[in-house]
Amino acid sequence: MFETLRQKFTGEETMRREDPPREDKRAASAEEMNSDDLVTGGAVPGESDEDLRTVWGSRTGPDTLPSGADATVTSVSASSAQLLSHGGRFGSAYCKVMYVPRDGWPANPERRVKTKNKELYSKRQAGAPDAGTVADEKQELDATLRAIEAGVESIYWVGVYFVVRASTKGDVDDAADEIAHDLAKDELDVSTLDWVPTEGMTTVSPIGKRELPDRTLTAMTGSALQCLFPFSTASMIEESGVLYGYHGLNGSPITVDRFNRKNGYNQLVVGNIGAGKSYGAKLLLLRRLVRDRDISGVIVDPRGEFRELIDAFGLDAESVTVGGDKGINPLQIEPTPAGVLEQRHDMDPFGEKIESVLAFFEALHAESDDTSGLDAGDRAVLSQAITDAYNDAGITKDPATHSRDSPLPEDVDRILGTYAGDATVALGTDASEREIEKWEDRAAELRIAMRPFRDGGRYDHLNQPTNIGLRPDGSRIVLLDT
């Protein structure tokens, strides 16, 4: 069986012992068999331990196979694929297929709840200091059971199989015992597949087809199942990438091109104080600039932390301070490339810009009066004022209009003033007096919050057309001081 499986995948013939395979349609006697023989047979009458003992012999090996099993035993092979303490030799390697049995999982809710109930009772009776921890664990298990009963969690049938390989029988036995011992520390029991090596090897082969009985499966919640997928890789080497660091376990280099991502290339560097966030960000920036000559860097550097680094490497950089004659218009809308619009037919650049500007004003409003921002009514009034400001500038949902000059915050301020004096401009004449009054009051309050954008105000540099080039001629790096 192992020989057939190996030829199927590799085209190679397995090593044979000197004596050729022997086909035997009669029952095999104990004298004809030893622990190096592979016994193949037909269907097993049942799946219980008693049935297995009746058909195949004792669980210690085929050497005690009873002669009364002639209806099942069809051949005795002396080839290199041998049954060795529930393992076999596959070519030049000895193998054991192991699996996690149905009752071997620690996450079986009913089993764990019963165990935790007993443990918690004992801890509380003894006044153990860790009784609270056990109580928390029991509470989590109770929540899992309730989630299953309520249909919040789904149940999946899961089988976990793995094969252990080694060059000698002793090594494969030792490795299997070590794995079982280590997993037992985490309350995970494993078993060795008995008497079904072909089905086991097929299951763990590249085919990925399970030919083992359902008793090797276990029911598992979706939350537990997702823990089996760590989404990690031993290494990541992208030819167009830069070195990010080295794998924590195997030391292999990790090179990533974040601009080669289908879902965006934003990056966030997080870590404890003093862990090296700034150093890492600077290092990645320099490596990216060296790796790709078409990349320019725009660094928001209000504290001047990057200037020394740029000068040390002799890089050409321009420092830009926002304010004075340098302005940025938060309402600036840029035309969306035609290729992007063709790929995303449902894209709404105008709506996205409205939301972006609204979020900008909301952040400033929260900062100025130490609140959580705008409420629903304020957002409705301000959103309408922003939309009207764009429409007055000839900019609509049509992407063809987005190349026109964008409005400024002062235009939003002006429209809010109009609303404050007569809200029917926005609401129409069908609005009730109460609606009109509320709209006018909110518009007046929002206009007060817009005062910092006027001449001489704190944000007057944000009330100008954008005149900062983020890639000046001759410079690949812009240090932006806000």
C-alpha cells in the first residue's frame, strides 16, 4: 500500500527486501508473520476495539493475528512498507500518522465545563488563591455553551492529522512519544492510527483527501477553529521589497514591498516607549528610498527629528513650514484617475471627499471645546454647507468636475452664515418653523466655530489654496513642519 502510494506521487519504486511480496489468500499463521510485515485487508466489520482485535489481532502488532481472520486478511507483504508498532516504512523513511481523537480536545465545552465545575468546587473548599482564575475560566466556558445554544457560534467538524518521519524505527517512535508528551502539557491528547496506514498516508498526502472514519473528527466552534490558522509564515522574501527584519524563530530575513499590496499599502509602526519605533520608521524610509528611485518621502516632522538623519546621509531634502505664505486647503479635491474609476464602478470620490472634510471639521471642533465632536444635528447642517460650497464652485458627483478650483473653508463659513439668517435656503419652504429655528441655531453655532479660519486666526493657513508641492523639483524628501 505504501509502495503504491509512493509510486503515485513520486513515480519511484520503494526499496524491497530480498524476499519478494507474497500473496496469500489463506489465513496467516503466527509463524509466517512478524512485526516487520504489513497486513492488508478488506473492510473491517466494525470500528470498536473489540472488532479490531477480532479482525487484525491484538493492538500490539500483527504477530498475534488469529488464524480465524482468513475472511479479511488477503495478503501479507514483505516489502519495504511494513507495519512497525502502528507505523510503516515509506521508501527510506519510517512513518507514523497521528491524529487528535474526538475526546482529545481541551475545548470540548461539555467536558471542560464538568471538569471546571469540579476544579472550582475543590479550589473553593480548600480556599485556594487561584479559585478566582478558575471561576473566570468556567464563566468563559459557560458563555461558549450559551453562544452555541443561541446560534451565535457555528459548529464545524474538524480533523487534525500529522505524520512523523524519521530514518529509523526507534527515532520515529521517540519523536512520536515526544510530540504526544508535549501536546499533553496543553491538555491535547493524540493517538496513532492503528492498522490503516494507507488511509492515513492518503489523508496527510498532497491529495488532502480524508479516507479515515468520522470518529477521527471532532466538533469545534468557529472561534476555536480560527485559532488553528495562525496566518504566519516561516519567511517572506519579495524581490521588490526592503528588509524589515528577521524572523524571531528561524532568523530568516523578511523583505516586504508594501506598495505591492492589492488592498492598500498603509503601514503602522507600534511598540512600547523606547522599543525603537522612530528608529525603525527611519530605517525603513531610507531603505525604501535607496531601493526605489521613483519613491519620494513626505515626512511630517514638527520636532525636527528627521533633519539630522537626512543630513547625515547627505540626502537632498526641502523643509516646508505650513503657515504664512504656505497653505493647505482641506477642501482640495483632486481628479480621480480614469483607470481607477474604470476598476471601481461604484466609487464615489465626491461623497468620500465630503466625509473626509466633515471628519476634519469634527476633529477641530472636538479639540476647540473639549467635547466628543459634532452631534447628528450639527453633522447634518455642516454636511449640507460643505456640499453647497462644492456645488457653488461647480463641483458635483460627476468626476469630470473635480478638476475645477476647490472651495475654501471661508466658503463654508459664508454658507453657514446664510443658513443662520434664513434656513429655508437649505430646507425649502415646506419646513416647519421649529425645524427652521433649530437649523438656524445650529448654523450660527457652527459659524462661531469657523472663526479660527478667518484672517489672523489660528487656522488661517488652512483657508488658502494648496500651494505646497509635496515633490519639489530636485528634492526627493519633504520635511513638513505643521
